[in-house]
Amino acid sequence: MTGQNVRWGILGLGGIAAAFAADLPLVPGAELAAVGSRDQATADAFAARHGFARAHGSYAALAADDEVDVVYIATPHAYHHAGALLCIEAGKHVLVEKPITLDLPTAAQLVEASRIHGVFLMEAMWMRCNPAIRKAAELVEEGTIGWVSSIHADFGLQGPFAAEHRLRAPSLGGGALLDLGVYPIHLAHLFMGLPASVQAWAHLTPERVDEHTGILLGWQSGAVGALTCSINGESRNAASITGTDGRIDFPPGFMVPRSFTLSRAGKALETFEFEFPGGGYQFEAAEVQRCLAAGELESPLVSQATTLEVMNLLDSIREQIGVFYQ
């Protein structure tokens, strides 16, 4: 790294890469170093549009760039493992877009590789780095709403999507679960930990990916979680955490909230607001930089153990609903 700056690269230059790149200049010390695509013209255009210093026409060239410290993997799900492993083996720190891979074995391979090569690895679950989410988690930890008894969360996109769309492609990890369901599941895991029971049901597309999925979680404490995700209808996209002494409600867009409300019996409704510029991706980038400055090879906000536990839940759900990626 050059002084206090962290030199960023982006591998894979689709829509999520553009959103991340737009927020990166909001992070103090973030240097827009290089991008990599399988097409040189695409890389050149992206670098020029977002202000990156260099553009590479292959992923391997980006991984080999000595003036890049950390690479954000922004390819479709099915290519996360290969892109991340390429960069890890080249000695780069890595932030991998969620879900980190398609299944638990490949996710575990990345974790093991990062430890062997001594590099930072984090799943880009930006929701866990969001200031509103972090404040709500702090309140729950302090016992503000008492014993947490239930969580409800939903995430649905308005469909229908054409048969050729990536969300319907088994080879690309299509379906609602990995794109959308990962958010309610991560939220439940954040506030309530690893569940003891997982039950799921889904309706599948003709391609055999989940069109909409319902998930019921149960914890040893007696708490329950009811989660849904869908690619055939826009749901409320909101979330609630209920406890014996109160409730926290996240408004629509709970995956990147700028506010939440706290309801408690006998007390006035409290609203917590968090104004910030950009789209919210800057918080995960800032957490990566904080960890690198502190010499930490994983983040406590999105730990590698958390990533593996959530991926194990996703695998269990997929097995129950009969979704298999080709």
C-alpha cells in the first residue's frame, strides 16, 4: 500500500461494479487503481467513466498488477470462486460480492486459501456494514427490546424475468435465494445467531431455480424467523425484529436502510435516522480499509465464520427445495 492509501481493483465490470465504483471515492484513502474485464474495450470504457488509473483486458492481468492492494470481485455468482482464488493466489486482498460462492465447499476453499496466502478475505455483505443496521444490532445487544422472540423479513423483485435472464439460469446460480434471500438470512443470523432448525418451501421455474421461497427458522431459545424471497413479485422488502420489551422496524429497502424505528410499550416511538451520500457501498469498502490498516485478515462485521454458517444455511435450503446449480 502507498502510505495511507489503499489501491483498489475491480474484477468484473457489470452493474454492481459500477455501483461500487461510484461509492468508492467517498472512502478516505481509497485509490482507484485498476479494473479488469475479459474485454479490453469494456475495461477501458469503465476505467474512463469511473476514474480508474489502469484498465486490463483480462482478470489475470489485474491479479498480476503490482500496484493493486485489494480486489473487489463483482462477477456473477458462478464466477466468484475462480476470480477470488486467482487474486488470492496472486497475493491480493479480496472483497467478494455476495454470495461469496455457490456453495459451502467452494466458500471454505476460499477461506482456506486466504489463510494459506496470508491475505484479507471478506464477503461483500454490505448490509452488515450499514450504520443503521449496526446501531440496531447495538441496541439489541444492550437488551433494549428484551429477549428477541422473532424476526420477519422479505425481499422480492417485480417479475417476470425472461427465460434467458441470469436470474433463471441454474449455471449462474439463478433464482431468488442467492440474489435476494441471502439478505433476510444474513439479517436473521446477525440478530439471532445460527438457528437450530431450517425449513423451506419454494415454487420453481421451468429451469428449476426458485421463483419464490419461504423459510422458517427456529432457535434453541424458542425464537422463530419467517423469511421470504421472490423474483416474481415486489414484496414490501422490509424487516422487523421483535422482542419481549419492544420492536425494531426497518422500512422498505431494509438491506440498505437509512432509518429504523424503535417501538416500546409505554414509550414514544423513536426514529433513528442515518443520512449518508452515495448508495451505501462505501461502508464495506471502509471496513476493508480499516481491517488492512489494523493488520486484520478478516472483519468482525462479516467474519469468515459467519459467511460459512450462512452458506451452510443456503445449501440446506437449496437441498430442501430441490435447486441444484449446473
